[in-house]
Amino acid sequence: MYDADELLREHEYAAPHVVAGHRMHGGMLADGTYQPPRALVREPALDAWTEALRARGGELLDADASLLGGVRLPTVEQSRVLLRNGLGETFWNSLTITGKIEAKGRLLAEMTFPDLQPYVVDDIGEMAIGHLGTGLLYAHGIDEGGLPDQGIGGHDVMWFVARDLAFGAGAYPDVEPPESIARPEAGRRFVPEVEPVVEGMLSLLANLLIIEFRAEIGFAATQAILRTPDLFVDRRAEAELAAELVGRIRADEEIHVRSLRLYLGELASVRFRTVDGGEMPGDEVIGRFWHGLVHWATVEQPALAAAQQRELIAARIARHPDPDRVLSEFDRAA
């Protein structure tokens, strides 16, 4: 068993993590490399829980960001076309919106999570899923939204700093995230055999993992754009630093992906109590929910989001002095 203080323990940093005057979480080691926050005990604990899961014959959920391959708009090359033609608002907005969505992740640090043990036949006290409400999800939340009362930014601030490094502060108007595209069957029970609280936690963890995978694809694209030599030519060094900052966010998110795959792998390895007094294998519970979510996230949602983006971008291009040429370049870059 680990307590919350242990799971939140930090490394001893040689220097705080400060970029462009902003203090952010994590820190710099003696060799100058970035060290993600709250990892001194959390990462070894994840190692130990993973080894224990495998010793019981289980495995991490078999999933990675390749699940979300498919239509995305704009592509990296399309973003470059827009930026080369002085249309930076789309990329600026994406950085701003990403930062604001990350900030919402701080809710994980403010929520109270149920103890799953009453709903599980097996003893989960020595598993990661037995620690979700005692440090693990809290750590995830403050990774995303920081500790504003202490003046320490999380991923939200890191994204805003990266944006301002590349563009300069206030280059475009502020923007709010669009309303999320909800699944048509939102609110439907997929596993009515178990208590609603179980399916609620499963939904939370599975959706968090999908969000992390979608983010990973976006983060890689963002770094590629920031590192394009003929873009941000007057702020080339700042854009390179912005790409490095995104790389630090990606290092943090690797812990999130790894932990979520572990939680879902552990849940698949146990037996759940059913509402009629019976038992149900965890792999059936997880599989029934996960496959429907993946279909939505890989087939249906990306096409809807791309159509939404196409309409916004076309309107921006229409305001360009040479809209037909830019739109032609944009479409060819697809």
C-alpha cells in the first residue's frame, strides 16, 4: 500500500522548471534534463503494480495512439500552408484550446472517487485501482491544471507559454473550446449487470485514455509544426523552445497513458459483483464498454470534427487577399 503523500513525492531538482518567467511543475535535474512531477514514488509504484498484474496472468490494456489513426484536419502540412500564408489563427486557436482543455483536467484533483472494493470480488488493496482515490487521480489532475494557489502551472500554463513563445502574447484573440461532440448513445448503460458506480468509473478511465491518445497525436503534430524551419522565422529560437516545452508535456503524459492502461488492465483481471448477487469477469465488463468507445473515437467522431474544422478554416481562408490560391494549396496539402 502507498499513501497519498508517497504517490505525490517529488524528485530533488537541481533547478525549478521556469520558462519565460513562468514557474511550472516538474524540475530540471543536474544534467539539465526535465523531470516530470510527482514521479519519485509514482513511477516505481506503477512498475510494481504492472509486474504484479503480469504475475497474476494479466496485462496492461492493449491500446496505443495508433487506435486513433484516421482523418484529421488540418494535417501538419495543411497547418504549414496556413501559417506560410499569414493565417496563423487556426494554429494559435489549437494551442489555446488545448491549454484550456488541459485546465479542465484539474477536476480530477477536486473530485471524490468511490472505493471500488465493495464492487469487486478480488482484493484490490495492493493494486493501482485500490489507490485511485488516494493520490493517483489527484496527481493526474494537478499534472493537467497545476497548483495555481502556489503559483505553479501545469499543462494548461505550459501550453499557453508555448503558444506565446511561438507567436508572441496576444497575437490573436482569445478563444474558448468548442462544444464537445457527444456520442449519440451518451448516458446509455453498456454493462447494466454491474452497479452504476462501476460503469461510471470505467467510463471515466476509458474516456481519459482516449483523450490522452488523441492528445498524443496532436502533440506530435504541434512539435512538427513548431520545428518547421521556414515558419516563425522572426521567433525561430522561441519556437524551438516551445517545441521542447511540448516535449516535456509529452513526457508527463506518458505516465498518464501508462497508468490508465494499467488501471484498465487491472479492472479486466478481476471479478465484479453483479446487481443480482452473481459475478462477472472484468475482461467482459471492459471489452463491452471499450470497443464501442473506440469505434466512436476512431470512425465517427473524427469525421464530424474534421467537417466542423473544414467549415471554420474555409471561412478564414475566404478573408485572405488570394483565397482561391490558398484554398487550392490547402486542399493539395491534404
